[in-house]
Amino acid sequence: MPVTPPEASDQPDPRRRILIVDDHPMLRRGLAALIESVPGLTVCGEAATRTAALEAIRANPPDLVIVDLMLGDSHGLDLVKDLKIRHPGMPALVLSMHDEALYAERSLRAGARGYVTKQELDDTLLMAIQRVLAGDIYMSGKLQARLAAHFVAGPTPETGATCEGLSDRELEVFRLIGQGRGTRQIAEALHLSIKTIESHREHLKQKLRLASGVELVHRATQWVEHELAG
């Protein structure tokens, strides 16, 4: 008696689909292996740039996008803002090498549903993924305490003289100055005009209350060194 082959299942994959956006291939592979080890989760794609990420989302929409802040063609916050506008129901979780003290609040304001540092992989990242997929916002206890303190204290007169008073674009220019890049190099890296970068430099001096370009470079270099040391 002939055996009838089993019919192919037309049931959708019940696993939650995650897109990884990071410009380091080895880290993407490590993240993919970590995520795939959890029942109910699967990696549906990887991307190294903002452009590639948007294309991947159009071709194969995920349930969650994990975004690194430093991408090959832009800042990760630009992608987070894109998602908020183009795909408002698609949550983003920022994963960054930078300490949360400055970038976590910016990420949440941009539309991210959580922030995890790359020093907190494994259990912390998986917990953040599950929480965001459940519709919640993930914040570390330290970040929750800082936001609560800011809410209670309110704005302070000193805020304008610190990096917290900078816009996302100004902070990115500030970071590149601290890495030793000149105006033309920064313009090329951010795909902006030299005139625009010069304008940003002037705004940085005003906001940080610096008298010269030399002071700006010194302050930016110190900030970058502190970020790397942290």
C-alpha cells in the first residue's frame, strides 16, 4: 500500500523574529548564536548599516530590531528615529559599547524601548529582549534611579555647559572631534557639508562655554578618553 507523504506545514513560524544591526560581523555572529539558543526566538536577518537595515526590514519585517549606535553609514539613533516614523509598531533595543549615562536617555527619547551595554550580554540582553517583546521598556536599575532623580530635581543651570545639553548630531560631531578627525573628515563621515560641520563646531563652543577651537578639541579628546576608559 503506497505511503502518502506528510503534507508540508503551512503554519507560520511561531518564533519571534529579530534583526541584528551592528557593523562588526563577529559580534553579529555571537549575538545570533545567543539569540538562537533561546526557544521561541530566531534571527531573521543581519545588517551592518542603516541603509541595509531598512532594506532588510522591508524585505523581511522582524518583531524586534537590535541596533548598535555606531554603524557604517550613520549613527544608530538615526535608525531608531527612522523606525519610529516608518514602522511605529516595531520596537528597537539599543546595544552599545558606550556607558548608559549619556546615550541611554537619548536612545529612549529617540524611540528605543531599551538600552543594554555590550558589557552586559548573555542574561541581561536576553532579559531585555523578552521584556521589550512583551511590550515593556527595559531600563537598568541605575538608569531608573537616575531618571527618577532628574524628574525630582528638574533642570539645573549647569546643564547647558555639559554634554547632556548637546543635540544628538552635535554629540556625534563632538565625539569625532575627540577622535582626532578634522572638519573635512567629519563632513565625509556624516555625509554633511563642511559648512554644516563648521556651524556645529561653533554651536559646540557656545554650548560648552569654550573660547576657542583648541579648547574644543581638548575637551572632546578628554571626553572620548573617558568613554573608552569607562
